[in-house]
Amino acid sequence: MPELRLHRRLEELPAAAWDALNRDGHPFTAHAFLSGLEAHGCLDPEYGWTPLHAALWEGDALLAAAPAYAKGNSHGEFVFDQAWANAYAQYGLDYYPKWLIGVPYTPVTGPRLLACEPAHKRLLLDAMREAAPRLGLQSLHANFLDEEDLAAFDGSWLAREDLQFHWRRDPAWQGFDDFLGALDHKRRKNLKADRRKVVEAGVTLRIVEGEQACGAPLAAMHRFYRQTFAEKWNHAAMTEAFFQHLGRAMPDAVVLVLAERAAGARGEPPAPIAGALCLRSGKALYGRYWGASQEVPGLHFEACYHQGIAHCIERGIDRFEPGAQGVHKLARGFLPAIMHSRHWLVEPRFHAALERWCMAEREAVQRQRAAFAAHSPFRAGDSP
């Protein structure tokens, strides 16, 4: 009989068994990524991240698993439910702690229920719902679900939707110029102008991959990342040790875009002034962090979007997810895509009330998606 076991650290679970269930070798649900967050000081309980991973075992066989966290707030989730917490408070009830299936600080679609058999996903969810009240957890959530996991959630779960902007490759595109040619005149002209500004500023960009990114390149990227968060008065959770860990433990996933000034008059080597850190799977590229020590017109767009698009076309990668939010991405070839999350509340009265709220939210998101799609940057008939 399958048994639910809870694990306070991912290292308690064998990496080989976990990764064998990780669909398509997705980088953000890889054992190395998630255990690296724990080992290198990225998960501070003060910010609401306490590992409580769920695993369904049959003897020594791992049937299914989910990266999961007990949370005392909603920090770093990117699926916003603070209004739900406020409603609970008005009735004198506790919304927290809650149990989240997801990846900390990572608004990226991907597998959340790791299993080879669909039936094992449903068994895992049932076991987690049964365990939540016993553990004093008020709700269970699963964020940024991919299409393959959605079928495991029946109608008793609250369904929420949101929008991101994703780029998709047309198989006919052989290079970046083919992508440019598919854009309408205005967007193509503006994109070329932004790229020209970077060149005129004397800045060049290069992609550093895998183990080549370890050491100085990733150290520079971490400085840029910290600066970005400091400018926004936000908490930079990822440590430099974690960045370096990615380069060593997951070299095939790391794609680092570095922007550099030309060599100085005395022959100094090019100095990095900005960077964008991405991870990739076999099917998709995921933009995660950006930062710069100098302000250069057009550089953010070039490092975070254009270089990633060119990399995807060159490597035959079908999809590029550049991160959460940002309607400005639409003009650069990123089209609206629906994000899915599922939610189950222990308190049945709130569950019923929020069902209507979620329905209205989904309808609003669908209207917004249609409005954005009507302003596609691609020429008629050229949208991928």
C-alpha cells in the first residue's frame, strides 16, 4: 500500500529516484536545483520557505513526489492570495500556515507532480489533502502547473489563471533575421533601433554556457542580480554560492548572457557591465535574473530578450519564457500565455465563496488575453 512520507530536506530523497520522475529533465524541479536552494542559504524561514516535501513510497520504490513548502506568508510565490488571507482575518480565522507545491521564487511553468503514472499523482494529492489538517496546515496550493499535471486535479480544487508572455519558435526560422522578418514594420523598426543603440554604445554581448560560466562570470552575474534587487528594495534570496552550484551541478542547463565594454586603451580585457541568467531544458529557455552596473539604452531588451530568442533559434528550442509580468514583451514577439494554479482550502465555507471569485478572475484573464492577442506584433499569417 503506498505511503505518504514527508521530508524536511530534499537530500533525504535519493537524487536518482527523484530525477527519474522529473519530466523532461526540467531544470527547476531537478534534485540539484531544489537541494541547492536548501544547501546554499536561499530559503530563509523568515521569508516563509520551510521545506516539507511530499513523497509517495511503496516500500523502497518512489512512486511520486512534489517539491513542497510550509509557508507562513505568501512571499516569493507570484500567485497572489493576500486578499484571501485578509478575508480570513476579517472572520478571525488563520489563513497561514499553508502548504505550497511549487518552486521558490520561480514563476516558471513545469512539472509539479513528479510521477510516471497519472494515478500516482492523484494518490499523492489525496494523501497530501488528508495530511494537511493533521499538520495544522490551512490549505494546499500548486502553482505554475504545466498541462500534463492539470488532469490530476479534479473539480474540488479551486482553479486560478494568470497571464505571462512567452515566445515560440517557428520551425521555418533559420536565424534571428527570419524572426525579424515575421514582425510587422513598426515592431521590426523599433527592435532594430534598440539593438543599434547597444552597438553604438560600444557594448558587445556573448553567451557563456555550463561550466564555462563558473567562477568570475557567475560572480559578476550575482553582483548584477543583487544590485537589481537593492534598487527595488527587495530581498535577494539567491546566494552567489547557489549561482556557482548551478554551474557545477547543472552545467547543461546554464545559459549566461554577458554584456561587456570593449577593451580599454591600455589593453584591459573587456569588462562585464550587465548580465542575464537563464536556465534551459531540452524544450524551453527560461529567463530568470538580470542586472547591470551601467545604464545603456536598449541593453535590457538585448540581454534579456533578443539574445535569448537568437539562442533558441540557433539551438532549435521551441519556447522562451522570459519571466513574470511585462506587457512590453508583446512588442518583442512574446505572446500571451495562460498560467494555471490549483488551490484547496480546509475551511469549506471559504472554499465555496472563493469558487465564484476564481471564476470571475478566470473570465477577466481570458478577456485580457484576447485583447493582447489582438495586438500581435507579427504580420498577418506569420505568427508562430
